[in-house]
Amino acid sequence: ICPVNRNSIDYLLSSNGTGNAVVIVIGGAAESLDCAPGMNSVTLKNRKGFVKLALKQG
């Protein structure tokens, strides 16, 4: 478990060569509280920097 910020994720993905992976719960607490039976939702507002970092790292 580590902070989910650009520097931390960049370090984890680039340390020890290639083949590293991280898992990010994008919606966090907001998404977990927005649930109802039969309804699927994803909370992405203001949480798109991880896509840029994923594209940069490959």
C-alpha cells in the first residue's frame, strides 16, 4: 500500500526494470458509497491522471 500520486506510481512502475504493476481503486470511497442493487457506476471526475501515466509507462 502506498500513496496514489504521480511520483509514487511513476517510481513503482519504473523501479527494478520492467514487468511491474500497480492496482489503483480509481473511485475510492466516493465510488464505494455510490452503490445500489442492479446499478453499475464508475467515478472518474478529476481522476484521469493515471491514464496519462499508464500511457507514458507503457
